[in-house]
Amino acid sequence: MKILEYLLYEDEDMLVINKPYGVVVNRANTVKVPTVQDWMTEYLAAQPEHEWQSLVPADFSTEYGTPEEIFRERNGIVHRLDKDTSGALVLAKNPGSLVVLLEQFRERKIQKTYTALVHGHFPFGKEVITLPIARLPKNTSKFGVVHDGRPAETIVETQNHFSITKVGWPSYYGKFSLVNAMPKTGRTHQIRVHLDHYQHPIVSDKQYAGRKHMRLDLSWCPRQFLHASQITLTNPRTKESLTVEAELAPDLKMALNSIQ
């Protein structure tokens, strides 16, 4: 079963996988290859039923559907990662755990940490980026910082700086920072947009790095260097804190090693 190849954690109510690069999370008419949602459909069909009704909060509202209806619609998908982002992805195995986990995301009780390699030397220390984000009217495939956009907050902590000179690299190219990015909100492309707005686009980000950087980036980093490296949540059944780490993907490890 495909999903088990990427399993990081599993209990009777949920699982966490290390989503590979290039895999879309949700089904769509434009996606012609298997998605994580397809993997979950196959996986859930083979799972025994467990009691889940006791997990549903007493004050749960059916305004948007019953737990069963929501589960059928989402196939256990709790949140998403961009196609070109790898790392920790949480999936629910039953309606009760799904509505509990969705509530944790909605109330911003889940802590996510991403590892990114960005252009330039991002300052050491902790930077809190609080800038609104919206889809760009002239290019609807991209998002940007827009004054009337939706509120968005990302905390960035720099781990290391790199200054590299290689044959064929121009003078403006060769400074990089390895950072941890912790989004406090969940806007589309949030980390990518915030870092780009600060003039530190993610390496090999085909939408935000710019053509000048991309041509050089792809010579040593095959895809955008963004990985969901850790997630902390409250277990729906035990109510205990659970932290799951996702090791950096091999292709990103190789890229990082090439500049160290």
C-alpha cells in the first residue's frame, strides 16, 4: 500500500506521513495522477472500524455537515502541503479524529516547523513577519503581500549562513541561509510569499525565486527547498501532546551538502 511507504506515525485514530515532493494532496480535475487523497481511500478501505464517536466534542456544530459527511468528503485529509513541498502531513482515520484535528488547525493550536534554504543572509535571531496575503490579480497562480489581504504571520529563525563561490556563478549569487519557518496562520504559499517579500526567496522556488536565480538554482537543487520538518499537535484520544519529525528529504540533503 503506497501510503505506508512514507509512514512516520500511526495509531488507531490518525497517521502522519512524510509526503514526498511532487505529490498533490487533494484530488482535482486537473490532476491525472494518484494523490494523497487517493492513497487514503485505498488505505481506509482496508482498515478495521474503531469506536470514534466519543472523540467528537460535545459542542460540535453540524452547520457544515456531520462528522461522517465531512470525513467522506475529505477522505481523512486534515490539511495540505503544496505539491512541491515535502514533509510531515497529518491524516485522520475516522470522523471523530478528523473533526478534532480540524478544530486544532482552525484554532491555531497545531505547531508546524518548516526547513527552508533561502537566498541571501537572513539575519540571525527570531523575525516575526506579519503581513497580509492575497492572490495577485494580474497573475492568479501567485500570491503576494497585499494591503487588504488575509492576515498572515510567520516566525523565521536562521540556523546557518553559507557563502559559496563556484565557477560560472556570478558575483550576486552564492549567499544562502538555512532557516526554520513557523507559520502561525495557514495561508496558501504563506512561507514562500513572506520570505520572498523580505528579498530572501526560497532556493528553486519556480514561482517566487525569479528567472535569474532559478537557472542557477536548478543546477544544484532540483526543486524548491521547503520541507515540513516537524509538527506538534494534541492526540485526539489521549489528549497528550504529540510531536512528529520528518527527516529532510534525500534530494534536499544532497543539495545542502553541495554548498557546505
